[in-house]
Amino acid sequence: MTLSMSKGDKSCILYFPIEGDVNYSKREIEILKLVSLGFSSKKIGEQLFISSHTVDTHRRNMLKKTGKKDSTELVFYAKENGLI
């Protein structure tokens, strides 16, 4: 991803590399979308008819696949890479 910025006669191009391909399941993408909207694991579970523990497991698996440390980083990664 690139971002061009200019101020007066000065310009700058910033480059943000997209990290390696991560394969998420359909269910993980559903959960990721709901996480990005601020839903708790309990609410996500209720909406998808699964337990909150299952949601937490999917969340942990997604963090592990990307090497991110928390859900905020995971959502940012997903948006930057067009996953959500």
C-alpha cells in the first residue's frame, strides 16, 4: 500500500508492505468482521450460534496465523490487507 502526501512543493511517498498471505476460514472472516465492529466474544457467539469459547479459539488462531499480539492489531491487519 502506498500513501502520497504533498505540502507545497515537497512531496513524499510512504510505502506500507502487505504481509504474507494468511488463509482464514469463512467462519474466521465472519468473526473478524464482528470483532472489527466492536462485538464481544459473547455477543459474537450469540449471533453466530456458537459458544464464546469457540469465538475465543478462532480469535487466538487468527492472532497466531498473523503473529499479531491483540485484536486491535488483528483488525488493523485485516483492513490493510482487504480481508474485511
